[in-house]
Amino acid sequence: MGPVLKGLIELQSIESRLRAAKAKLARCRRNVIIQENQVRNLQNTLEAKKEEIQLTKVQADRLELDLASKDEEIAKIRAALNTAKTNKEYAALLTHLNTTRADNSKIETQVLELMKDIETDEAEAKSIKEQIEEQKQKLEKIRKEADTLAVRYEAEIKEIQTEWDKKAEIIQPVPLEIFKRVAETYDGEAMAIVERQGDNKIESYSCGGCFMGITVETVNLLMTKDDIIRCPNCTRILVLGDATL
């Protein structure tokens, strides 16, 4: 294997380590974001619950005003009963009184149900507040751990990046540019080993990246030339099976 493919194989190894380190850094930061979202969702839930409680209280207050109005009406009807001049007038007032009392009873039941709803919602709001405090403490812990890990991973990334840059300096511009483009396409996996199938009588080859067939002519070129030969299907840079990626 010539210096071009050998250099790219070595660069591939460094590229894999570099991307792994960057992935670790991204994960530790993502954990913080996930926890922040958890706290934010709980806070939004709490605000929605508070609005619900407020609306229920407004509804209960409105019904309380209706009750007060009905009580005044009942008092007037009772006073009118005492001054009724005929049995017909008395009967009409009594019917009105009973109807108003029945309406009052319904309103009182509605108020009681609303008060129960408020009590239940306030208990839920209290529970959500407790969850928020717990999640905030968890967030602080995760953030501190992430900050510590980030320092370590950033130092690791810097070290590997320096190694990558040194290796890239000795690789010719065209092969390096091809490597970089393919690496971006396949999350750093720019190289693919040609895999051999079959026995000694019938041999076939495939790309270790996409598993599509590779011709014998391509394999022969890899054996005799130090050129970049790419898989016709996935476009990864091909190397023979004795390479270590």
C-alpha cells in the first residue's frame, strides 16, 4: 500500500477518534438542554394550572354573586308573602319562592363542585412546584457535571485536532479534499475496506461500507496503484482487506 492510501487510513483513524470525542462533548451538553426543557415544561404546566385555578375562582365568584342576588330575592318574596291579600297571590309567591330556592340549591352545588376543583388544582400546583424544585436541583447537578466533562472533552478534542492537522499536512491536497467531503457525507467514515467472499475457485468482493459488489478489476487496481478509487455506489474511498481502519 502506497503513501496516499496509507496516509488516508491513518487520518481515518484520527478522524474517528476526533468525532467520538466531539460526540461525547455534544452528549454532555445535550443532557443539560434536556434537563432545562424538563424544568421549562413543568413551569409551563404550572402556569397553565394557575390560569385554570384563576378562571375557576372567577366562575365561583360569579356564582356567589348570583347566590347573593337570589338570597335578596328570597327575602323580598318572604316579605311579600306576609302581605299577600289573596290566596291566589299567596300561592303564586310561594311557587316563586320554592323555584328560587331550587335554583339556589343548584347554584350552591355548582359552587361546591368548583371549590373542590380549586382545591384539587391547588394540590396539583403544589405538587408541580415541588417537582420543579427537584428538577432544578437535578439540573444544577447535571450542569456542574457537564461543565467538568466539557473541559476534559474540549482538551481531548484539541489534542486530537492537532494530531489530525499534522497528519493532514503530509497528505496531498486533492486526496485530502476528497477524504473530507466523503467524511462529511458519512459521519467521518470516509474509508471502506473491500471485503472478499467465496472460496479459492470463485471469488467476489464487496464494499465494507454499503455491501454492494466491487469488481475484480477494481481490486486489481487497488493492488497495483496508490490511487483513490471510490465505491461506485456509496462513493467511499476503497482500501484492501488487509488495511486497519
